[in-house]
Amino acid sequence: MKPGLLLIGGATERMIDRFEAEFTLHRLSEIDDLPAFLSAQGPTITGVATNGHAGVPTEILEGCPNLKIAAAYGVGYDGIDTDACAARGIKVTHTPNVLNDDVANTALLLLLAASRDLVFNDAYVRAGRWAKEGNTPLTRSPEGKVMGIVGLGRIGQRIAEKLAVFDARVVYHSRTRKDVAYEYYDDLTRMARDCDYLIVITPGGAATDKLVNREVIEALGPNGTLINVARGTVVDEAAMIAALQDGRLGWAGLDVFEDEPNVPEALFALQNVTLLPHVASATVETRQAMGDLVCDNLSQFLKDGTVLTSVPETAHL
Ligand code: A2R
């Protein structure tokens, strides 16, 4: 009999095909009575496929005593209780690196869209306003500006490389200094004060909660642009909105929000923001590579008990 796999998050057809080849697949979305399912099938479940938001609910951890692997579709895993998984001997995997380029590209997309008022200008043409009202206001050039990256990890480093097209001066803040040519700031507020753009790309979770607080936002200031492709929790959303409303912060380009998919309505009224529905990695190519890595982790685990891309917290298992 094939081992059981419980699908908690979403998956593509290509992933489903591979899951079904190796596992008996159960989809959480099709289970009406979870306690009944867990008492009947829980012991057969060896793996779960999830994502960094849905995580692995405690009820499932407790109801699946033979669970050994939780494979997440995405690089961030702030919604997964990795301590609880490690304590139960469950390996947690994620999908680092394969999404670096598209997430970095999304940071550049938001940066350009915010700088050149892309959304406003597009709407202006579509509404037939150009012929009636004339040219739109001048926008801002990213060329030669100071761009601060908050979190110079796998994605942050790719962003830094891609910013070379703007001839920008790249600086960064992270917990530790890296062996790179970019200037390091151990103080985020001080860096924000020196920056025209602040690009946030740390993990979410408790350690980075509201890392970009009111003080950092005000240091970035009325001529500054905040780009967030990390997690909504990393920025104090209420402080950011207030600053965007009264001009203490110039512009923002946001792919992520505190309470997705709910976005504060106050943002809808602002001209100085560009909003995306958390799509940084959402290209056909990158989602396929992410899905393949989820499946490869599960397959390898079935073969020899090892995985390809463990999160650091369960790498010792
Ligand atoms: O640990 P360090 O010094 O390498 O810094 C990491 C930085 N970071 C922080 N920076 C400042 N304050 C913190 N409390 C803090 N915690 C972490 O974020 C590192 O430079 C960066 C994370 O890099 P990676 O672990 O390589 O993550 P990756 O693949 O770049 O993805 C970043 C995040 C995901 O977790 C998702 O939330 C999002 O991008 O898609």
C-alpha cells in the first residue's frame, strides 16, 4: 500500500500527478469531518504538502502520529511551527533559490512602477484623459539613487545584482555582515535615512515583526520609496499607511500585507502606492520549478529518508 499524503495547501495538476504516483493522496479541502478522517486515516499519513501560510495545524500534527515530512511550496515558512515539527522528528522542506529571480524581478517591477507612476499613467490613458487634459505630472528616476536592501540573503543578493541596471548605489542591512562590496549598516534607521529606496526581503515571523517601524519609515521620508516583497508582518502596516497619507513617506510598492488576502481599504484610496496580490513567485516557470522541488523532496524522502532542501531548523533530523 502506498503511504498517505495529506495536501493542505494548493498544488498544480503537475504536482498532483506526481503525488498520486507515489502516495495515496488526501486533500484537506475535500475532508468534511477532520476528526473522523484523522482517527481512520491519520496513522497512514507519512507526509503533508503545505505552504508557509497554511503550515501544519496542531490537530493534524497530533492526529498523524507517523507523519515524517512536511513539504512546503514556497521559501518562507513563518506559518509552520518548525519547533513542534522538529520535536516530533518531522522534516520540513521549502523551495529556496528556484524563485530568486522572479521575486527579485517583482521588486524591480514595483520599484519602477512606483517611480514612474505606472498604474496612474495607464489608467489615465484608458480613461481618455490624455487627449482632454494633456500630459501627466513628471515622475522620478531610479538612476543613480541609493537603494537599501533589508535582508541580503538568497533573494536579496539577486535583487542587488539586478539593481546594477539602474547604476544604483546598493547598501544593505541584515543580522550579519556579508563578504560583499555593498556597504553594510548594522542600524536599519540609519540606513533608511541614507536611502532613496528601501527594499524589504527578510523572512517573516517573530524575529522580523514590524522591523520596518515608524522610525524607519520616517527616516526613509517624504522622498523615499518602500518596496516590500518579504512578508506583510515585517512592516508596521498602520504606521506605513499613516505616513503615506500625510506625506511622511513618499511612495510604496507592496506585494505582501499583514492579513492576506485582506488589504486595508485605506491603501485603495492612495495614488502613491502600487499593490500586487502576493504574486512575486507566481510565474508559470517559477511555480513549476517550486512544485518540482516539493515533489523531489517527497520522492527522495520515500527513497532513502533524506530530503533536498530542509529548513535549517530541521536539518539535523
Ligand atoms: O541572517 P542574516 O544576517 O543572513 O540575515 C538574513 C536577513 N534577516 C534579518 N535581517 C535583519 N533583521 C532580522 N531580524 C533578520 N532576520 C533575517 O534576511 C538574510 O540576509 C535574509 C534572509 O535570507 P534567506 O534566508 O536567504 O532567505 P531568502 O531565500 O532570500 O528569502 C527571504 C524571504 C522568505 O523568507 C519569504 O518571506 C520571502 O523572502 O519570499
